[in-house]
Amino acid sequence: MNKVRILLVDDHPLFRQGVVWMLNSQPDLEIVGEVADGQGAIQQADILLPDLVLCDINLPGMNGLEVTRILKRRHPQMAVIMLTLHEDDEQLFHAIRVGASA
């Protein structure tokens, strides 16, 4: 069975730990990397070539929207799902516009 390879991008270590714990319990998912900022996300995505990037929309430095824009330009087949605690229709619109899947 082919596992979905996931890169997790979030600047909160406890949140990342919880997501990793939850996703590792799924037999068809594999966390291939974790990073805390946008620049690291781009570097690791270029190296690891995950199927899916789970990316916080609010990152220090380069935000998740810019990360998504760059990743989709470099790797159009790579899916990106934006993570946020806020229900903001404008951010959702921008995320979809730059290529996020959800």
C-alpha cells in the first residue's frame, strides 16, 4: 500500500507533536518531515517531495500563503492544506487562489 507522504509546517511544537501523533496512527499516512517556518517548508518540500503539505497560514517570516504560492509553482502536483484556528473567509479565498487544496 502506498502511503500519503506528509510534510507538516507549523511554528508551535506542541501542535506539531499532536498532529504527528494523530496522523501516525493512520496506516496510510506517513509524516516525512516537520518544520517551523516558511523557508524551511520550501527547502524540505524540495528535498522530500511530499504528496501533501499541511501548512499553518500564520508562520513567522514568510506566511503560509506565500509558501503555498511557491510550492505550487515548483511542484504543481503537490497538495497543500492550510491550517488555521481562525474562521476568516478572506484568508480562505486567498489560500484557494494561491493553490491550496483546502
